[in-house]
Amino acid sequence: MRLCLVAALVLPAQPASAAPGGGRPDRRPPAAPTGLAAAAVTGTSVTLTWHPGTDDVGVAGYDLYLRGALVRSVAGTSTTVADLVTGVTYAFTVRARDAAGNVSAASAPALATAGVVRAADFAVFGFSQSDVHDEDPQVYELDPDVTIRAIGKWSTSGDEAADYNFAQIARYHDKGIAFMGSGTASVIFPHDFATTEIFDDMSTRDADNSPVPHDEFGFPIPARRGNMFNPKYRQYLLGWAKIQIDGGVDGVNLDEVNAGFSGGAKYGFNGNEGFDDYAIADFNRYLLAKYPAFTAADWKSRFGMTDDNIVRRDVPAGDLERNFNYRTYLRTNGWNLNPLAGANPMAAEWGRVVANRMYADDMSFTVTYLRRYWKQMVDELRAYAWRTAHRQILISSNGLLPYVDFNSVGMYPWNPDEQTPDFRGADYVPVVDGHLNGAKSLQANYRYLKDKSRQIAGDVPVAVFIDWPNDMMTNYLNLPLSEKKDYWQIFGAEAYANGLFPSFHLKDTVGSPTAEQQGMLGFFQTYSQFYKDHRSLFRANTPAPQAVRVGPANVAGSLLVQRGTGARTLHLVNHNYAGAIVPQTGFTVEVDVASCPRRVTVVSPDFTGSRAVAFACRNDTLSVTVDRLDYYDVLVLR
């Protein structure tokens, strides 16, 4: 009995410290993990990632500490810590642990301030717009860094705090997902306002001072565009945006801020819109400021003004009975149905507004004042969030606008700055006979958006999404399932390859099939994991100007340089496509570089892990041998 008792006490204890195979006990701790960083921050949570520790036998897991106290143990190299206090800075460390119980030294600490959400940290964007009272469970399955418009205020739904399901924000934060509120900044309906008179006052008007209808939307009730020059309308927009801020959103996306200047179908979209009293008064202010030395003779000779309708400094700009009235000028000259006609000498002063664009070099009246009012709104929302909750919030909009934290660009074919000879615009979902045209490259289109965004807003992230309802969305929804997946593996990858971010499409608000209903949700989960795992490769990238020379045809190459670090990545997107991708094998890629790398590795969503790549570099010309390219490769230059 005594021998059995000793065996029972001693033998079970041996494997706990013994090496595999019965060798000597493992007493060597793993190396400390490196690269601990806050990958994403929300109002009340932080997602932490780190590089794996190493061990002579193998790492079994990791222990996360906050100020020296164990938070949790995890098996992988990332975790989200929720229920943090907004505005408080937390210091985290992580230790690696092996199967024998040996624990590494602590990593270098990572600091994160809850509530300080940085768009620069985002690598995976989702698009799932719900009504303000709805919630999309698909978001929790995809687990992106952010949804660019988690909810959308439309018409009267969203005018009151009780309209919203703000409880879902905590569920977003538990997953480490930033929650963007949103709403239309342009479309209005009669029932949005208490009286017909208020509705009329809030509406854009043509050059005859009549409200402009927008029946082209196809709504069963009359729709118009809201007038951004009306200070009461701007306060109306700020009102519902502040309700969302009070509810705890991490940011606000205002959709179509400057869309009310097209003239609509009634005028063939010729720009006959925006000529209300508020805008006309501001036009007078603009002219007086631009031409401070002009005399009556100058106004007459330059613009053909008359004694009874001329810009005056001695009369308030808003007194349209005694001061210059641009509508009267247009009517007198026969331009009231087509105010932007080339014969009108004031058309260039007024300017032509491009929807969802505010070009940095456009100093015309409309864009100058829209930019001014947009900045005032952005500043007020940021100040309100700080004043009421001591929070920093994100601001975004549909298009390329200044003063934002990131630009989210709806992909549709109507933007005049992206028109092509076939009038298909950028054609962001290219199809031929109902099937994906994977042979087309969108590199030039993506780079145009990236470059314009930099000119307008500086170096902020640019996310692109399939906008609705338009034929880009129709093309996508009608693709066979395999070609939907190919779309993201080709054109989603090409966005990343040019420094942009595709927004994985989960849901719209017009009843189209969801990603889950289309059989796409599982694919999105698997595919987006690559970008989460390699997020450091995709942040703050700018396309380098030099061309990438690729052996086979129909392979788009781009060299990206990371701002701040100077890290370089070489991206290859395969457009050899005939109903399915045609892999390319055994070819060479060349690019001129400022300095030769010491090592080149390749990572890809098409395979796991990383691989060393054969290369040569002489006279600052890098030549890389690619064994096989399926959809997308990222060559990392070290």
C-alpha cells in the first residue's frame, strides 16, 4: 500500500514540468511577446494585438495584464477589453506562457485611452446600414473595426432619442467595433417639419424661386433637397446628430452634404438649384469680399449689371429688394432655366457643385460657402461631444470632403469627375453579359479617389462602398455566388493594394438580400481575417509614383510606402479572369526603389503564413521572382 501511495503522489506530477517524450523538465520561459499595440479603440473598449512569443517547445497562451493585474488569458494574439471608462488611459502588458507553466517577461507596455477612436487604426471596414431602431447581427459575425453607417436617420425616424436602439452600441464595443451613426443631410419630406411653410423654407429653390422637386427618387411622397445655406436647416441637421452623440455613437456620418444643387430631373440635372434668398444674400457677401475695390462701373463692365440691380456696399447683403438680386439678373438675361449656361458671365463666380465633392482648389461661391458651413457644423459637433461627454468623435461623409476623420465614398457611375466615354463612370462593379469582368482593373479609379481625398482632406483613410440604389448594386447582387466572392478577392484586394479600404457589404435599408442570405457572410469572415492579421501592412499607405513592371499581362502592380515608418509593400492583383481566376506562375516583377531591401517575404489571403521570396537588387532596381499568383499577393520589403 505504501508503494502504491507514493506512486499515486509522484507520477502525476512528472508530466507537468517534463519535456515531451519524457525528457528533462522544461524550465525555460518563452521570449516576451513584442509589438503590443491598441489596434482599435471605441468609447468603452480597446482591442489589443501583439506578435507571438517564441519558445523552444511552444507557446500555449498569453496572459494580459492591466497595471500588473491579470485581465484574462487567451490562446491567440489579440483580445478586446470592454467596460472601460471613457477618457481614461490604460497601460497594458502581455506575457507568453508555455505548456509547462513557464511565463515570459512582460512585453513593453501599450497605452490606450478609451473613447479616443482613431480612424487611422482601422483596417477592416463594414457596410451595414440599418434604420435607427434596428440592429444587424451580421456585424458581430464579421467583426470589422468599424461600420461606416451602422444606422441611418431617414425622415422623421431619428428626430427623438426614443426612436433609437442605442443599447446596441455597448454590444459593438464589447466586440471592439466602432459605431458610426448617420443620416441624410439632403433629402427631406413634408412630414419632416411642422408646417408647409417650414418645409418650403428648408427646401432648395430654382432660379425662379420655386422649390425644386426630386421625383426621380421614386418615393410615394414628394421629396426635395434640404438647403445648406439656410441656418435653420443646418441647426436641424445638428439637432439629430447631437441626439446620436448623446446616445454614445463613436462618430457621425452625414450623407450627401452638398447634393442639393443638381436641378433634379425637372431641369435635366443642369444645376438649376440652390438659388434661394439665403444663398443669394451670401453670393452678395462673396462678391463684395472678392472684389473690394469694384465700382458701379466695374460691376457693369465685368458682369453686365444694371443701375437698378447692382451690388452695393451701402445696403445689407440680404436686402434683395435694394441690393443685387441674382435671380432677377438671371431672369432679365433669359438664363433662369439654365443658370450655368456658358453665356452667363457670372456662372463661373457662382460655380458648379459636384455632389459629394468639395475640391480644395475650387474657390467659386457655392463651394467656398458650403465648405465654410460644413466646417462650422463639424466644429460644433466635435465641441459638443467634448463639452457634454469629454469625448472625441469621428466625422465622415459620403464622398470626398474636408475636415473629416475618414472619407467614405459611395461607388456609383454618376460622378462627373469620374466619367468615361461610355458614360459608365468608374464602373466599380464591372460586368459583361451579367458576369463579372474580372479582367478590368480599377487601379486608376482608386488612385484618383486616393489622390483627390489627400488634396481635399489630407492623409485620412478612404473607404469605398457599393452605394445603393443604383446599377452598381444591381450588378453585384445579380452575380453568381462564386463571382461575388471573386469580386472581393479581385476588386476589394485592389482597393487595399492602392491604399484604400473596401467596405464589406452586409446590408442596405431597401430590402436587398443580406450577406448571410446571399451565402457571403462566412466568406467575409474568413477573407477579412487576413487583413485583421496583417493590419499593420495596410495602415497609412500612399502609392509611390514609380511604375511596377510585371512580366505577365493583366497583373496590376503597385508600390505602397507607409507614412511615418517608410515601410514598403509591393502589391500584385491578378486580372487574368475568364469566369474564374487564371493563376500566373513563374514570373518576374521589377520596380525602382530608393534603397534595396535585405529581405522580401510574401503574404496573401490566398494562403496561410508567409514565404521567403527570391529577389535581386542592383542599382536600386528590385527584381522579385513570383512562383505563383492566384488573386492577390503582398510582397513585404524589409
